[in-house]
Amino acid sequence: MDSEPFANPHRGEVELRLSIGLFRLRPSFERLVAAEAEVGSIISLLDAAAKGEVRLGVMAPFLWAIADPKPECTRECFLAAVAGQGITASCAAFVDVMAGLLPPEPDQRHSQ
């Protein structure tokens, strides 16, 4: 059995557990561009997240855009699963992805 974790946090990957299965979120450049086409500016999304103003209708399509595809899961199926579980069930994964997009705090960039 493979002991490698499902998501690699060193690459910014995050796990999202839904009623339909476990998904790996990979916020690569290409997927973030696709997410922007779907929900608008990532910077605006980060700003809304910081203010606690992210809506399910934005968060779910964003997560879909950065999730590893599964042949058995359509976009509609994924969005329905996120909506069915409510915003709080997916919020932790969303926050982890957003935190990975932010630059490190100044004291973390330069170690002495």
C-alpha cells in the first residue's frame, strides 16, 4: 500500500472531503487561471475571504476549478455535493487554499 499522503501541502495541495468522495485541490497556475475565468479575480476573492464575505455560489465553482478531475464526477455533481454539505463543510479546505496563495509573513521570509 502506498504511504504517500493524498495531498501534498508542500505543493499547495489541499484535501476536500465531500459526500461523493475525497478530492485533491491543486491550485496550479493553469487551474487558478481557469478559476478566475469562472469566478473573477483571485485578488478579489482573497479580499472577500479576508472580510468573511465569500458566498457558496463563488466558493463551490472555485473549488471545482482547482480540483483534480474524476471521471465519475461532473461539475454539477461536485457543486451539488458542496452545496448539500453547506458552506462550513468546505470552508476549511477553501481557507487552506487561500492561505497558500498569500505571501508569507515578513518574519517568515527571512530567517536569521
